Amino acid sequence: MNLREIIIEILLELERTDGYVNLLLSDVLEKYDYLEPKEKAFIKRVSEGTVERFIQLDYVLDGISKVPAAKMKPFIRALLRMSAYQILFMEAVPDAAVCNEAVKLAKKRKFGSLQGYVNGVLRNLSRQKEAVCYPDPEREPVASLSVRYSMPVWLTEHFLRFCGEEATEKMLRAFLERKPVTVRLEESLTKQRREALLLSWEKKGIAVSGHPYLPYAVQIEKTESIRRLPGYEEGLFTVQDVSSMLAVEAAGIMEGQTVLDLCAAPGGKSLHAASRLAGTGKVRSFDLTEAKLSRLEENRRRMGRENMETALSDARIYREDLYQSADVVLADVPCSGLGVIGRKPDIKYHVTEQSLKDITVLQKEILKNAAAYVKPGGILLYSTCTIHPQENEKMVEWLCGAFPFVPEDIRAYLPGGLPQHLLEDAEKGMVQLLPGVHEADGFFFARLRRSGQTGETIR
């Protein structure tokens, strides 16, 4: 199969299984590992780009084609979506080549009778692409945002309701932008060793830039494989978004403490916490499946964290042996994931209004146990990667009403480089990060202090 045929197979498989493009891409790129890096990059770019732009692509195609995208044969729909993405968003690919390859594929896959249709739609798009007419932002503000940023209408309304018009547009735009990978350098690295490490990356053609929020956070672009970077096997760095780093900062972990991480995989926060303990204390990291535990353990060994242990555990099931055992409990609970749509575009097509309600039930199950594991006077650091008050601020309100916890001012634990309005929110014990507005994924965290006396039961 040629590259475009591989992409069509990915799109068809996603439609058949209602799967996720990042997971399917991982399998496909492993299967075709013999391809050149630029060929793999093309498959990844077009597959992910087509998926994240489904709504916009269908709107444009519907304006040209006599048959709406929703009523097309699955193969033709995938073929036209993929081709339209290249015409609209990939200037380096000649439009004529896109049209010709699409016609060849239609013929190869026994759709010869539709060759003329495919050719006509794509050539019309090529001629009209600079004059595509989108919904007017003044008369149809929701439809305009939905189509231009390829976001379902109901989710667009959700963001507008809770974030406001200006922040919503910034966020929707950010979701569609290419994102660098953020890594956390080991804070124990000397300045000389840190500079040598970053220089070795730059010599490999990798774009390296510091992050404005934290000195040990580094953004990298143009890398084929994180695992092949100098320093990876030696445990000198790990992949972790700066939002997750800020959450660990907010926990205020001190040497000698015991830290529980209840939903730990792939382990960024656990590894960060263990680093903060500087070889003292203990981090106990749990997750639900063998696959997740394997990733946790692999990262623990690579980073040389002897003060961190991993084990299978379902955070929904109460464990008496953990009762009041931790100075700090990290509860990064399963959530709707609305803050990381930019990295996982399928989320916006899978999430529903009902699923937003259902996920809060699971979160409360976990938090009931998390609350019991915190020592009197200890800290519960609650976090999600979503933008939804019912999972964030309202969940903190519920927790503090049901158990003896109070939000605690986070400002002293956060770097001064954060925007002033975030520091004002941090005074109330909670921080909501928004992509496009802040230089981070969409993320929420709250620092909660447990009151009460030793031995007091809270279950």
C-alpha cells in the first residue's frame, strides 16, 4: 500500500471501531517500521490532522459536493476528507498531486465509477479554497467557532459558558496548533551537565527551548523518538507536561514524607515526587492494570528511583492498610480530558453530556478513599486534565463539605513567572490552566489540607 492508502485504512478503522487515532497510529507505525522517517511523519500528520479537522472538512466538502459527507460511502468519505486536509492545510503538497493520487486510489479500490466525482470535488476545492465561506462570527458565533476550529457545537457552547468568548477562541485555536513535547530535567543536574545535554540534542537537529514557568521544564521539537535522545536511558529526564509539574510543586512535598499516587501511570508525578524526596521517604504508586504498571515500573527503574514502589491497585476500592498513611496523596483522577484535546483530538467526538455527568461518580468513589489515606494535617492534591467545573471546582466543594479538608493558599509553592490572575486564583487553593491562555495543557489542581485529630475517622 502507498502512504495515502495506509492513512485511509486508519480513518476507516477509526470509523468502524470508534477508536482513538493516537493508539491506532502507534500500531500502524510499528507495523510499517521500515518506512523512512519523513514517510512516517506524513502518515502521522495527515491522519491526526484529518481527524482533528473532521467538522471543518465536512463543512467544506458539503459546500462543494452534491452528496453530503455524512451520506458518502465510508471509503469515499475517508478519501475526500484526507485529500481535502492536504489541499487546505499542507502547502508543501501540490494540489494536482493530491487530486491525481485520490483518483488512482478510487480506481484501485474498485470505485472506478466515482473517479470523475472524486476528481471534480477535489479540483473544485483546489480552485475555491481561498474563498471558502464559513459561518459569520457576528450572526452565528457558535457555529462560526464550531466550524472554524472543528469543535462540536455542544462543546463549543460548554467552553463559552465557563471560559468566556475570548478565552474560548484562544483555547480552540491552541487545540489545533502543533505542540512541542515538554520534558522535565532532573533538578540534580549541574548547570554544566544540563547545558551539555541540551547541546547534544541541538546537534541532532532538535529545536530546544526553555519553558517560562519552570527552570527545569524544556520544550523540544523535531525529534523522531524521545527514547533515542541522549540522556533518556540514563534517566536524566522524563516526559511530563508543565501543568503536571506545577501540580507537584503545589503539593509542597518535603524530604522524609510518604506520598501516595493513586492513579499514577505513566508516572510523571510519582517520579517528580520521588525526586523532591531526594532519596528519603517513600512514594507508593498505584494503577489499575498490568500494562499501566509495566510503564510505571519501566520509568521507575530508568530514573533510578529506589524510594518509589509500584503496585496494582484499584483506586475505587478502599484499602485499610493505607488509612492515614500518607503525608501527601496525589489524586489525579480519571476525567473527561477536555484540557488535552490538542494532544488527543478524538476526545471531542467521544465525550458526551452524559459522560461528563457519569465521570463525577467515579471521581467521588476515588476521592472518598483518597481522603481517608491522608494523615491529619496532611495534603490531598486533587487534579484533572479537564475544563469542567463539575469535575473541578464543584468537586473540591463537594469534597470539603463531605470530609475535613480546606483549600489552602498555593501561591508560596508556585513560581513567580505565572500570570497574575493565576496567582490570584491560587490564593483560593485552586488553579485552572487553559491552553492558548496559558503555556500548558488544560489542567486543574487544588491543594487541600486535612484538619482533625489523629485517629479521627472520616469514612
